Amino acid sequence: MRFFGHGTENNPSPQEADVVEAPPQNGNGYEKRLLDGEYLGILESYAVSWDMEKAGRDVWQNFFDAAGGTVDGVRYQVAEEGEDENKQYIITVEGDAEYDYRKLLHIGGTSKEDNSTAGGFGEGSKILSLVLLRDQGFTDVKFGSSDWQVDFSLREVPEGVYDKPIRGLTAQLAKGEKRPGNFVQLTTNDPEKAQAIIAARELFYSSENPDFQDSTIDFRSEEGGGGFKFLGLNDYGQLNKGHLYDAGQRRHYVEDGKWETVEGVNIWGWSKVFGKDRDRGSISRQALDSNLIEPLIASLPQEQIIHALEEMGPVWDSGKSWSHEVTYKIMEKAVGKLATEGVQLDFPDTHLASSAFLPMYIKDALKAQGYTICHHFFEKIGMKEAAEKFREMQEHLKTEPTPEQQQRIDTLKQAIELLQQAFESGKWEKEITSKEIWLFNKSKENSIVHGQYNEAFVWLSEERLTGSFPEALATYLHEIDHKHGSDQSAEFSYALTDTLRDVITALLSEQEMYVQFSALQKRWESIQIPKRPDTTPDEENGSSPAG
């Protein structure tokens, strides 16, 4: 006989115990009937269906409940008997509690007196026995405690009990020598089904369950408390998925019948917060948020919240989790609690809180400069907003133009004056303003813009002057239209569209205008701007937005 799993140390396995099938001396009538086998009023046609995982979970449920919310100390083994096609696998699970056998035999019969367990409906052992014998091919199902053992089987119901021949669930009692604790013993010829019973142990809390080990937060209080374990990102930069536990018992989240659906964490509550559910259906996002995440975060001390946020640093990035996901909800609630308590944290300069209505091209440009755009709520506890950083990057240091740069500035101004004259001739309603052009060095300031509007002048990057004539003119026209509003405003968008329309119309309809612009472009190209000695080839050109 070969065993694997946790052995039943110093306790004989139930099949080795001295069970004597003899009537007790003072047994009552019901007990005497049980000695021969008593039909329990459950027909094999009862429309209930459990898969092996659900059956295995029900085996462990009672031991978990009796041990006070853990399967630590619950012993198990699988023994092999016979050879080849006659080989059988005998699964035995044992605990220390004792109970009356009559609890097994009635629908509604249960020893669970509180609401801290998933069960309590008083039907588990009966339905478990039915589905194992009827649907899963198990040949033997036994329960035992103290001096009794009950064998469940499917037998023909007694004549006259039903209107046609049919099998029903039958319980047969045996009494014998008293032994400590209780056991469940199941026999099958399928090793995978035997292993499924043992694997169901992982659906419950134990000190060996990896879902609870190395937790990020594990907090217990009079109200129960809870915790979670941050699981980080996979090789593709996506959140690893974890499990939800209610009072130490794994529950489905969002999707029935699927595990690993909790975004980024394993999360648990130590007291039961989701209510009784016969079928242990999936928990909704809203229920998890309001019943577990919110009260858990509200109960945590500041130092634990700060620790949790630090550990969850890889998902501060606003592109790593979404507002409906569990990691986002945890961080949002954690930041909210710290903010109400006036806590401000020191964040790396490279991390910026996303700003409302910040254009995507500015976010992308900030990212290209090495900044991480984080969830907007981090601004509440001290993280600089992306919009504020962008404004800082628009405050430039003026550089004096070289003679060659000044020549290109003068050429650009001539083009602007030509457009101004054309628009003033009355053929177009568009007005254009010729302003002073101030230079700044985009690369030295680590700026993400090539130009910037000011009421008195227009900023233009040195890098833009090294580019083409159309690029420099387009940047200037873009910045001039910012007098109508910011990049994200409708007023600016409409004004810039009008400018593009009118410039294109002028060039296409006025031959002289086209000739003069062509001459200015040639002049621009003839002016060679030498590279400054303190720049690199990569600094000479840029691809960031105009501003």
C-alpha cells in the first residue's frame, strides 16, 4: 500500500480501525433501521450536478469549518490497492472534531451555528455522496466519527415507497470501538479524480497556501480585517491574475467557474462579508469594492497603506491598470484615505499624475522624455501633475541667435509679412500678426515643444531653425493661433484650420505669392547653420510637437 500527502500520524486509517457491525445494546428504532441501511428520501434522479472540483471543495469544507477557518492540521492521504484494471485509490481526510452521525442524514441537518462559513444549508454530505456515487463513479463513500461510521450507497428504494422502481441514496450505520476525531473516506478507480479531491485543499486558507504567503497587507481586527498580495506584471507588461477569498474560502470573481480573474492581487477578508450562497456564485465588481476593498482600506493604519502603495509602484503607471480593475480600486481607496488624513508623499521627479483633458501627444512626448504618467489621483498626495510639468517646460531660457540663425529668422519674418500683406488686401478675412521671434535650446532644457506662444513674442526652438522652411513657418503659424486658446480648445482648433485654409488658398491663387515663397525657401536652404560645439547630432533635430 502506497501513501502520498500528509500522513495520519499515530492514528490508524479508518479502514484499519476496529469497526464492529453489531447492534448497540440500547439503540433506538431509527438507529436499528440504519444498521441494515435506511433510504434517505433522495432519489438518484435528483437534478443536481457537481463537477469534481465542487465535490472536492465540499469534502474539505466541513474540516475547514471545524478547524476554525483553516485546513492546517487536517490530515489526508491517498492509498493505492490492487493492480492494473483492479487498482483503486482510497482517499482519506481526517480532522479532530467529533459530531453526531444524525447530522449527516437529514436535509437541513448541520452543526454550523454561525454565518462565518460557506455552508450551513445542511445538505452537503448527502449531495456529495449522491454525485460521487452516481456521476463520478466512486464505489465507496464513508463518513465516521467517534464510535460510528456511515456508508452511503445507491440502492433500490423499498417497495411501495415510490411509484416505480428506482434507486435512492441509502445510509448504513456501523458502530464499533471509539476513535478520536472524524474522517471522510472515498474510493475510486480514477487517479485523476482522487487527485482532484486532494487539490481542492487549495480552495481554503492554510499556512501552506501560496496565495496567502508573502502578503503585501494582512490585517486582522475585531471586525475581521483582511489583506491582499500584489502579484505584479507578467512578461508582457500585463497584470497577473489572482484569487478572491471570503472568510478563507476561495470564491469566483466576475466569472462563474473560472479562477485567476482578480486583476493584480490575491485578496481576502477574514470574516464573511458576501453572505450565504448555496452555489457560491461569483462575486461582482461592485460587491468586492463595497464589501471588502473599501472597509479594508478604511481600517488600515497609515504606515501599512503607504507600504502597500510603494509595493504597487509598477502599476502606478496609468497604462498598467484600468479604473474597473481591483488594483486600481485598491490604490484609489488607499490614496483617498491618505489624502483625507493630510498625508503628502515624496514621489520620484520622473513620475507625474495624469491631468484631465491633457492631449495624448503631450503625454506621449513626456513619456519620450522618460516621464511616467501615473493615475490622476496620486496628485492628491503630492505627485506633480503632468500639466504642471508641461507648463514648467514651457518656461524657456532665451539664447542669442548666431548670424546664420538670424538670417533664417529674417527669412521667416519676410514670409510672415507676405502673408500679412495678402490677408490685408481684402481677399481674405484672416489676420496674421508678425511678432518678435525668441530662440531657446530645446535639447538643453529637455523640452517637449518646438515653439511657444507669448503675448509679446513667439518662442522658437533652435532645433526648428535647423529644419526645413515649411516646418519653421508651420510652427510659427501654429503658435500665433494659440492666442485663441490652448491645444485642447475648440477655438484654437477652428482658428488653426482657418489659417491652413487661407495660406493654401493664397499660395494657389496668387502666382506672385508662389514665386516669392519659392524664392524665400531657396534663400532658407542656402543659409547653412553650423552646429554649435556643445550639441550632439541627436540634438540638432527633433520630432516633438510644435507646442
